Amino acid sequence: MLRDEDINRSTYDEGLSEGKIHLISPFNDYIDTILSMLNVKAIRNKHLKILLDPMFGVSKTSLQTILMSARCDVDVIHDRHDTMFGGRLPSPSAQTLTRLSDFVVEKNYDLGIGTDGDADRLGIIDELGDFIHPNKIMALLYNYLLEYKNGKVVLYETSRRPIYWMPLPKSMDKNAMRFQSVLNTYQPKCKRRMQLSVAKVVEA
């Protein structure tokens, strides 16, 4: 049994001076890795004006740095760190992002981005002030990977919300599951609806 006297103790300063503690800052590597995955030139050429709402959480520094590195014009609301999140649920939804939606329309932003408290979920507001659900964003990403990148996507349901994909008969393809989009989403700049194409989801 481990006894208290068997435990070696040292202060933080002693750990630093003795080389037992090493300080690292992964921020630059983190940002550079994300930027390396983006078509920064294409984003830069769009001259986007974006309003960011971290919902009093932690996304401001990283997301603002990425967007500004891509030469986006970025403004931020609800940017101070608040453990009570301004007294509201820090979950991006049509109900919680009403102020972001109003500002996007009023100030003619191209896009509004809202993130939850720990920045692992987001919601998008288009230039018309409409909320785009994260599930629809994922569908758009799948469509982009399949149609323009010739990629393969593994799709599985982890949400209690109704899934946005309906399985077609397996007889259509023995080596893959095909899913037909049942949602209509839009291209905000064209202000018209578009139907997502059939997505081929390859089993891992």
C-alpha cells in the first residue's frame, strides 16, 4: 500500500527549474493544421463579412484567428467568458441565436456562426437570417465530399433527432448503402432551394 511518505513532492516552480514540467503552447500548430485543410485562397477571394457568437464560451480566439487568417471581416458578440453563459443555455439553435440572426440581417453580414460553450457544436445563420441546423450542415458537407471531392463517407446516426437520410433498397448496390436526402436546403447567395443529390455511403 502506498504510504504518504513514499510520495515525492515538489512545487510547480521546482518542477520547472528541474525540468520535470515542460510548458507547451499548441495553439499555433492547431491553427496552422486547420488552415492547411482549408482552401484559404477561395475563402479570401469571397471577402466574407462574418458575425461570430461564441455564446460566452471558448471559441472566440481560435475561430476568429482562423477566419481572419482567411481575410474574413469578423465581428464578435457575446465574447466575454461567463461561467453562467449570460443566463442562457449555451446551445446554438434557432431559439438561442435570435440576436445573432437579427444582427446578421441588420448589418448585412454574409454569415453568422454560433458555437456552444465548449465549441463542439455550431449553428449557422445565413444572410437572410435563417437558422441552418447542424444536421443540414453535415448533409451539405457530405454532398460536397461526394460530388466535388470524390470522397467516401461513413454515415451513422448518433442523434435522437429524425435522421435526414432514408435508406434505399440494398439491392441497388451490394457494396454500399445508398441514402437519399429528404431535406431541401438552400444556396443563400442564389436565394433558391436546391435538392441534395443521392449520397453514397460506403461501409467502413
